[in-house]
Amino acid sequence: MRDIEKQIEKMTGLSLEEAMSIDEVNLYDRLGEETFWKLSKLFYNKVYQDEEIWFRNIFKNRDIEDSIQNQVEFFIQRMGGPQYFSERKGHPALIARHMDFNMKEKAAERWLFHMKNSLEETPEIDDDSKHRMLNYFTHTAYFLSIGVTQHQNKKNKRNVRF
Ligand code: HEM
């Protein structure tokens, strides 16, 4: 297992197998496109109206409609549906696409807080699917937080030296 995966397991208590249990079933077939749209609309409405201004500000130069579309297309693709995201935008390359944002652990926690509440508010998502999705989101949020922060630190060190 890679170091980063061990680190995530330690932080979240989730094994890689648990985190990737979204791949044991086809969640796209099970839930349908409309459910993914509903989830992402709920999520981004919470994010863009967050009372925690520092978190809301991470998204300040973005457009909510675009953000929803990007997320829905990625989730659909990742959870067994058509490759909408890659057809429109290329490889997901999630670490690279988050490089300019505040991705500290606190941001991952806040992202997950809103996602957990959005899952709770989507009754179309049954408990088994909810559990699988939350495990995957938790793993990925920490994966991105650690991955992006490592890159940002390396870049800062280089800037100090030259
Ligand atoms: C620390 C937690 C996170 C923060 C602060 C964060 C922040 C952001 C921001 C600011 C954007 C740009 C919004 C836009 O598309 O207009 C974005 C895009 C995106 N995020 Fe995250 N994100 C986080 C975690 C995640 C996780 C866990 C996933 C996947 C499970 C994810 C998937 C995506 C995708 C697919 C995009 C669209 C990228 C693109 O189209 O270029 N993010 N995120």
C-alpha cells in the first residue's frame, strides 16, 4: 500500500477496500442521473451559502451552475455511468484540478460536512449506497487534501531557494 493510503487509513479509519466499495455495485444504474443532479445541487447550495466565509471563499471565483455540472458529470462517470466529464473536460486529474485552492484538512472536513448533510437530505439514495458514497468521498477528500498540500509545500520550498 502506498504511504498516502496508509496515512488516509490512519486519519479516517477506513481501509482502501471500504473506500472503494462504490465499485462493487453500479451506483449509476441503481440511483439514476436525476439523483446525482439533486445531490450536487443540494451540496453546492450549501457551499455557496456557507456561513463559514473562509470556506465559501474557496469557491468565490466560480459559477455555481458550472460547479454543479462539473461535479455531477464526474460523479456519474466515477460511479458507473457515461464518461460525461472526460468527454467534455479530459482526464479528471483531481489533484491538479484542486492545486489552486485551500485544501487543508479543515477544508476537507467542511466539504464532507456539507456532503454528508446533502446525502441525508436525498431520500432517493438508499442507506447502502449512502454508506458506500460517504466512504469514497471521505477517502478522496483526504487524498486530495494530503496530495495538494504536499505539492503546494514543495512549490513554496522551491520559491524560497531561488
Ligand atoms: C478539501 C475538499 C475540497 C475542496 C475545498 C474542493 C474545492 C473545489 C473547488 C473550489 C472546485 C472548483 C469548482 C468548479 O468546478 O467550478 C472544485 C472542483 C471539483 N472538485 Fe473539489 N473540492 C474538494 C473535494 C473534492 C472531492 C472529495 C471530490 C471528489 C470526490 C472533488 C471533485 C471535484 C471535481 C470533479 C471538480 C471539477 C473540476 C473541474 O471541472 O475542473 N472535490 N473543487
